[in-house]
Amino acid sequence: MAETLLRKNEDAGYIIAWKHKQNHDDLGKFDKEMTYGEALKECDKLISENSEKTFWPEKSEESKEGFAFP
């Protein structure tokens, strides 16, 4: 079964990734795994606190098994 691009807030296995807006070599990921909804809220909080970086939720390496874009 193919994974859709629609995500539910209760979907587990997400982390927060980030990248500096000007220096694209400055990037990273947080280790804490959470649900998609929790990750979205945390991204909004981090974006409001730090305008020099952008943050987004993404699947963690451990939870990518069986995960594929159509």
C-alpha cells in the first residue's frame, strides 16, 4: 500500500529538522520522536523564537520502514 502525502496529527515517528535560511550548509535534526501534530506545534514555536532558521517535521530514520512516496 502506498503512503499518501496526507498526514494525521496522531501519526507517530516524526522528528524536527531545521536549516539556516542564509547558510544552507548549517542544518540538523532533533532526536526526539513525536507525533506529527506535536512536531507541527513544536516547529511553529521554534520558528517564532528563531527567525534565522526554518523548521519542519519529517519521518525519523527508525520509522521510515515501509514508508515510500507514491
